[in-house]
Amino acid sequence: MRKRKFFVRILFVLFLFLITNTLFAFISYHATGWLYGQLGTEPHDFWQQLGTVLGVFVLFACSAAIIFLIGLNRQRNYWDAIVEALRQMAKGDFNIQLDVKGNEEDQFGQLIHGINHMAVELGELERMRQEFISNVSHEIQSPLTSINGFAKALKNIHLPEEKRQHYLEIIELESNRLSKISDNLLKLTSLESQHHPFETTTYRLDKQLRNVILALEPNWVAKQLDFDLQLDNITITADEDLLNQVWMNLLTNSIKFTSDRGTITLTMTQHLDTVTIIVQDTGIGLSEEQQMHIFERFYKADQSRTATNGGSGLGLAIVKKIIDMHNGTIAVESKLGEFTAFSITLPIDTTETRANV
């Protein structure tokens, strides 16, 4: 397609050149004839033809010079606009859009399109950065304010011992929450830096899931929860430590938001070169709006419940990032007051999949 357009342009330029030179020859022939008539002389045919050729050359040169000057001035305006746009972006102002007309198929048009696209992407990154800083500040400020307030209250020498112990428990809880926020922020930053170590090993996925459930036994035994396990003997090649964080986070959330004597179902099914794991609980559920934002950083589906349990709104963002690093997918399906199900699909051999990306 591009070759065809290139040849069409060449033919158009040749046709335009031919028409222009024919017009110049016509003008030059009549102009020299008029000039000879004014001078009252009739030179030899050779000199008449030479005069006509020189006239064509002069007309062509003048036209080329005029076109060149117009193009040079327009190009200077284009480059001035580009340089000014780059200066604005260097100062942190990404709200720009070059209104310079250019064909996206040529190099100049691609440059304009690239700068406009870069400005949009950098603007989006800046918006996300500001939103991230705002969220971090808010999340850190909340436990700090609580710690500061109860620490001041403890200075009261007449404070009953019961209240003193209660305030100390709150300070300890908020301190742990602050530590967890910091730890998750560092973990998420490391994962998003693309320099986080990704070490794959071949291991039994069903055994890993059973070990995570055993590690969380005190949590689900205290709430008298039932586990329905439907796990096949499946071996995968992936980063065992990273996926362990995924199962730990998902199962912890299921236990946390499932009422006493509820049920958590864990199923695993293999499909050719992928495996699908579903973690479903009979918990409080999520609305459609909550499901749309559940994997966003600092998003809390239930503000009161997450605050009580020390949630930071980063756990599922970390889960999503780890699944993405394994070239897998994660989806959520839920109904308020009935259930929540997280479906994770992973390649059996992550090493091979990453090599093909």
C-alpha cells in the first residue's frame, strides 16, 4: 500500500513538473517574442531558442525560490511550535496538543503525532502520580492522627487503667496498620519497577494452596468456617514466592469478609496449557461499582470493615500486578450479601510464556 502511494506521488510530481515547464516555456516564448518586438530586432533562431530556454530557467528558479522560502518559513513555524511544546513538557505542563497539520505516514507527521501522544501519556502519568501521592498522604495521615490523639490522652494521669490499656491497644493497632501500608507500598513499587526478581521453579500448585490454608488455620477456625477444596494434582513453573502472596492475600480477604460458619470454596481446573483457580466465599459480596475498582490502588470496597481490620487498599493491587507478571488474568464476580469469587488463570509454564512476549 505504501509503495503504491509512493509511486503515485512520483507520477504526480513528474506530471506537475511537465505541466509547469510547459507553462514556463509558453510564457518565456511569448515574453522573448514581445521583448524582440520592443527592441526592433530579430536574432537568429539559435539565439531565440536559447533566450526561451534561459527564460524558462529563470522562471523555474524564481518559482523554486519562492516555494522554498514559503516552505522554510512554514517549517520554521512548525519547529518553533515543537520546541515550545517540548519546553512546556520539560516544565511539567503536559496539557498541550500540537495543531500542526501533517500526514501521519511521513516522518514529520509521525513526529507531531508522537509528541501529542507523549504529552497525553505523560499527563496521565502525572495525574496518577498526584493521585497516588494524595492517597498515600491520606492513608498515612489517618493512623498518625489516631496515634497522636491517643498518645496525648495517655498523658492524663487520672485516666482509668481500663481506658489506658484500650488506648494502648489502639495505638498498637494503628502502628501495625502504618507499618503494613509502608511495607505494601515498598512491595508494590518494587513490583512496578520491572527490576523485581522473578525466579521460576517447578512445583505442585495444589500443595502450595493447601499449605496457605494450613498457615491461615487459626483465622478460619476462630470463625468456624468450612473449606470446600476441589484441587487437582497440577504442577506449574512460576515464581512460587510471588504466587504465595497472591493466595495468602485472596484467602485472607475471604476469611476476613465471610461471616461465622460460612464456606470458602477453592477449585482448580487445567485447560491445555493454562490452569484456572477460583476462590469463592459466602461473604458480604461486592456491588457492580465496587467490582469495577477493586484492583485499583488504595480502593476500599468497605471503608468501615477495612479500617477495622487494618486494610490499606493495596493488597489486591499487588495481586493484580503479580498475576500480570505471570502473564495471567484475574477477574471478580460477586453479588451483595451472597458471594464473591475471584477467578485466576495462569499459564502452566510461565517461563515459556514470558519468553514469547
